[in-house]
Amino acid sequence: MADALLEARGLAKTYGEGASAVKVFEDISLSVKEGEFLVLLGPSGSGKSTLLNILGLLDVPTGGSFSIDGADAANLREDEKAALRSRKIGFIFQFDSLLPEFTVLENVELPALMRGQPNPEHSLKLLERFSLAHAARKFPPEMSGGERQRAAIARALRNRPRIIFADEPTGNLDGDNARRVFGDLKELSRGGVAVLLATHNNEAIGYGDRVLSLAHGKLNEITPAAFSREI
Ligand SMILES: Nc1ncnc2c1ncn2[C@@H]1O[C@H](COP(=O)(O)OP(=O)(O)OP(=O)(O)O)[C@@H](O)[C@H]1O
Ligand SMILES: [Mg+2]
């Protein structure tokens, strides 16, 4: 098996066509190993979400190729994409996106249900791991932002993904809760799950195995020390 879990070559993305076209990037290459924690920084509008959405199979590139766990991911049918996403990928967004009319336990169990492999005991164990056992029967609106975001991480982990894409997951949290989320993601990566975290929070830099910066359509690897000089 290839060493890299995720391999992207020459990815390009332009939204729209003609005079109204927005070129976000045209030649992004990236390789992520299993268990690596990558922190992706960059100004607003630089394309961080666009890149994560493409790599997470929520959007399509306009050029280039990429593979996830050895599978060519750029040319899949919708059903193949859904299957790959369900088996290998977890997503965490800025706003937790839990379904408010379901309990936390049901929310975490949902990805497994959709895959036809229900096991609420496993979901409960995940909630325990994130100190949320007490909230299993609560509905998301009855929980704090930090609790909801931890539940969203538990849900992203439910199908034992190989890679987690986290798009500004702490944008809505205070410092303590943000650090807890970064620490949880770090622990996941130590357990072998690759993590690609897009954020504006410079505190995340200290958690990354690698720090990348996306600006003006270019992805650059930066050392944390170099970044602190830049800002
Ligand atoms: N669906 C879309 N249609 C047209 N343009 C889009 C679309 N989504 C994003 N864009 C544009 O693509 C560029 C990159 O947006 P993106 O959301 O990826 O940036 P970002 O780095 O995630 O920003 P932020 O830090 O604010 O989240 C922006 O110029 C944005 O306006
Ligand atoms: Mg974004």
C-alpha cells in the first residue's frame, strides 16, 4: 500500500465561467500520511474550505487528480463517492450541524445507521470518550457550543474514518473549548487518523505535525517559527 493516505496532484478550482469566473487555485499538490496532523492557515477567501471540500468529496475540482487510501477519488460516480466518504472520511464544520430534532446519541449513531451497521453501544462509548455520556439523551439545543462540537467530533469518528477534515471547528468556541477540540484532534492523529484542520486560530499551530499556508492560490509548507515571524 502507498505510504500516503491522501495524495493530490495539480488540483485546480475555478467557480463559474467567463467574466464572472473566480479562480481559487490552479496547481495544488499535497501528500498526507496516516496519523499526520496538518494545520492549514490562510486569509479569508484563500480557498481553505474549497480545498477541504474537494478532498473530502463534497465538491469537485476543475483540474488535477487525487487519491484517498489508494483509490482514485477525482473520477468517482456519486454512489462511489458516498461510499468512500462514509467509510474513510469524517467532517467537522464550524457550526456543529447536529440535527436538532434528534438526541445526541441518535446524531452520533446516524452515520452507522446510514451504512446499515447500527450499534448504539459503540456510539455511547464514543460519547463517553468525549465526556458526553451525561448528554446522550439531550437534544443539541440543550447543550453548550463546546459540548455540541465534541459531539460533532464523536459523530465524525463513528464510522472509524482514516482522515478527518475539520473546517474552522473552533470558530464558535472560547479559548478553553478550542484547546480541548485541538487536543482531541491531536489525540485522534496519535491513534492513526489523519487530520486536516483549516483554521484562523494561531494556537492550532502548536498542535500540528505540519503547518501549511494557502494564499494567492499557492500552498506552502511553513515552519511554526517562520509563521510567528510573518504575523
Ligand atoms: N460556491 C461558490 N461559488 C462561487 N465562488 C465561491 C464559492 N465558494 C467559494 N467561493 C469563492 O472562492 C474563494 C475561496 O473561498 P473559501 O470559502 O474556500 O475560502 P476560505 O479560505 O475557506 O475562507 P474563510 O477563511 O473565510 O473560511 C472565495 O473568493 C469565495 O468567494
Ligand atoms: Mg472557510
